[in-house]
Amino acid sequence: PYEALDTLEGAFQLDPHNAQARYQRATILMSLNRPQQALLEFEKVRDAAPREASVHFAMGRVLKRLGRPEQAMRCFLTALDLDPKDNNLIKSAMDR
């Protein structure tokens, strides 16, 4: 995971607004148990792609892990509004 973070740093130097690289970075940070840093990255991705359900869903998971269930629920509901076909996955995350 650390090597992947280094690789993504290079991508940011080429394109600091690369939302896909930020999403990947946030996912790696979560796997390294760094949820606060992951949340900051997901927030930047959300700002770049506000209608992307997967970003809101991922933010909900991070917020839930950080002990912020109300904010997590808002993110899950936004994800559900944006992409109703993923309702089972989102509802499952909301119930955990």
C-alpha cells in the first residue's frame, strides 16, 4: 500500500485535480487505518464529482468508522438518492 501511495503522489504532481487518483488514495488510506486522512481525500473527490454515488457511499463508511453516524447516514442517503439500484449494498452499510 505504501508503494501505491508513492505512485499516486506522482500522479498528483502531473494532475493535482485527478479525482480518480484521489479516490484510490483514500481507499488505500482506509486500508492503512487512516480514516481521517481518507475522509479529507474523499471530500476533495466529492467536491470534484458531487453526483458520484460511490464517493458518498465511501464517505459514509469512513464517517461511520470515525464514530459519526449521523453524518454517515446523510452520505448513505445521498448515495441512495443518486444510485437507487445499489440500495441493498447501501442499506446493508447503514445497518451495520
